[in-house]
Amino acid sequence: MTVEAHRETRRETHRETHRDKGRRSGRDEEWAEVTPDAARRLLSAAVQAFAERGYHATTTRDIAGRAGMSPAALYIHYKTKEELLYRISGVGHRLALDILRRAREGGGTPAERLARAVREFVVWHAEHHTTARVVQYELGALGEEHYAEVVGLRRDSEAEVRAIVEEGVMSGAFSVPDVRGTTLAVLSLCVDVARWFVSGGRRTPQEVGALYADLVLRMVGYRGH
């Protein structure tokens, strides 16, 4: 670490000590597991910048400025802009996978589990629509190694939903001629919520989740619908 970086670390620590923690925006809470606070603020700022300007049009100076920090402070926590995107994408995809896995492993019939998976997946994409847009639509900007890792998480998520659909078909509850294609259609429908959802709109995230759960059960030809 350079002398300037050491100085910036000391300045940032001083600012953290005197900053009013109560002013932290709700966006920062998405990254509650990320420490220290400066690293968390940078992730939140990067999400806003990437969502507004796109990954390629955003500079590290843009991100640092939104976080109330200097560019030198950013490099203390993240070596590159791509590393920021990788961290955002990794956290988002792991959260998505956890939602779908818990739904599959939870109790109930295939219809109940599929409805729960869709409902909770959609609610997350609506409640965190800004983050979700970056997570889902800026994937191509990742470096080769990071891209491969995140694509693996996406495949795991697909496998969780496909397993529920397959169980429904085997039990006779669903009528699906193409399980893989239907699974991709279900996930695409859910992910697209992040593109159009607006906070404070006509429907709440929970209402959209319930609507999409119903639509997906119709999509898979649920015989008990």
C-alpha cells in the first residue's frame, strides 16, 4: 500500500467515526454482510451508477463521488471497476439461488413449492429492482473467470426450478412438454420484473409476486388450478 493510500485510509477512518450512522440509506442495507462500511457504501454507489449509466459508461471516479469518497479510497477496497461488478453480481446471484433452493427444499406439493419459489423470487427482484437490473443485465461486462463463476450460479438456480417442475410432471400435477424450455421461460418472466418495476407504483412487490405465481402455475398446466 502506498503512502497516499495509508493517508487516505486514515482520513476515511476519521470520516467514518464522525459520520451519522442514522443517515445510511436503505440501499446500503442490501449489503449488510459487507464490511467495512466504506466497502459497503462503494457497492451501493456502484449499483446506482451502473443502473443509471451502464457499466461501460461509469468511471471509478463516478462511483467514489457517489459514495462521498476519493478515487484513491476506492482502490483500497476494490482493485478495479470490474471487481465491484463481480462482487455485486456474486452477492445477487447467491441470494437468488438461496431463495430458490429454500423454496425447493421446503415442504408442500410441487405446485406449492413452485408458487413459493416464483413469489419470493419476484418479490426480491421488485424490492431490489435497481440492484437486480445490474445483477441480471450487466453480466456480460464481467471478466472471463468471474463470468464463468456467475454463470455457474445461474445454472444452479435454473436447476432448482427445473427440479420442481420435473417433480410436478412426474406426479401428474403439471403438463409440460418441454421442462427445460419452460424453466427458462419461468425464470425470464421473474427476472424481467427488475426491468419495469417502479417503487410506489400501482402494485406492491408482494402483489406482483402473487400474480406471477398464479401465472406460472397456469404456464405449467397445473391440474389443480
